[in-house]
Amino acid sequence: MAAALEHEQRGPRRRLVELLHEQGIKDLAVLNAIDKTPRHLFVPTGVRHRAYEDSALPIGNGQTISQPSIHARYLELLKLKGNEKVLEIGTGSGYQTALLSILASQVFSIERIPALLDRARETIRQIGARNISFLLGDGTLGWRQYAPYDAIIVGAGAPEVPSTYHEQVTEGGRILIPLGDREEQTLYMFTRRGDKLEQTEIAPVRFVPLLGKYSWEDL
Ligand code: SAM
């Protein structure tokens, strides 16, 4: 990460980290990643003054950056050790991609909206993260070329787990995905055990729909 950028907005970012800790986030690696990552650069200038509130914010094209406490819980659930290969579906602003790049060794991230991907790519270039590969396309297909992944983390809601994810996750690997209807979902963590996915229900959530061949199809 470019050193000068780590210092910008340090105070508000520290307060956000303290808030997340008070809310029960205990994983120091996750808190450290949030402390290091300049969220204000990942949101449009019109909402930049709100970058360190625990709020979802609009990022254009009808999409949102999730609230920091959601990102923190997602990442805490994955229990990354630092040596994993992770596939992220729904790059959005690229903020979570940046957090993953600190917590894992390689990050592959897919976004279907070109304007969002271009902006995310540019912000990631600015902060200097190098272990990220981006793909413009339908994330419900996964990214077969670099599979299998130790974790697949999905930032949009689907009716069921796309079969491609089961095929592209390692044995014992995890899939974190919101499942439900287009407005409301439940966050699930699945662990691959051979042909089966062991399911753990986490919490009710609200995400934008995952649009693609193996999800809601109306592209
Ligand atoms: N985690 C992101 C961040 O930090 O900004 C926010 C993700 S946003 C809630 C969900 C994203 O999923 C949107 O950018 C949307 O365009 C994207 N998306 C929806 N369906 C997709 C698909 N099939 N493939 C790739 N991206 C998809």
C-alpha cells in the first residue's frame, strides 16, 4: 500500500476500527486491514465525507459499497491465514478486494459492470496492491482458469449456490454467499466436503441481486 495514502483520514478510520471492535469484531488481521485501507478513495467524491460511517453508500450504476461492519463480519468468518487464493464475485468499488489483498495471498475478482470495474482497477492501482487479478464478466460462471480457490466470497444475493462454485472451491474450502429472494437473503457459509456442501446459516442480510447465467438471469 502506498505509504502516504495510509495516513490520509487516519483519525476517522481509527474511530471506525474502534467501533467495529466494540461491535464484536475480534480478528486483529481484519481490523488491521480496515485500519490500513483508505475507504474514502473507493467511494464517489459526493459521499466521501461519509466514508468512515458504518453505512452502505451508493457507488453509481445502481450499486452500493456494503457497510464496513458487513465487510468485517464476512472477512472474520473466512478466517484467512494469509496463504489463500480467494475468488471474489462482485468487485463493486474494489474496497473489499483491497481488504482481501491484505488478508490472502492471491485475489481474483469478477465484476459485470464495466464502469465499476474500471474505477475499482484505478483505485487499486493508486493504493498499490499487486496480488489482485480482475475479470469483467458474469461471476456466476466463476473463473475456471485459476481454480480451485480456498474461498469464494459473493457480494450479491442469489437463489441458490451456482454449481460452478462447488466445482471451483478446494476440498474443505469455503463459499460465503447470501441466498434468498431479490430483496432479502440469509448469509450462508458452505464448506466443501467431497460432493457435498456443508451448510452453516449466519444471519439475515440485504444485498443487490447476483445477475447471471447461474443466478437471477435478467441481464
Ligand atoms: N463488496 C463490494 C465493495 O466493496 O464495494 C460491493 C459489492 S456490491 C454490493 C455487488 C456487486 O456485484 C455489484 O457491483 C454488482 O454489479 C456485482 N454483480 C452482480 N451480479 C454479478 C455477476 N454475475 N458477476 C459479477 N458481478 C456481479
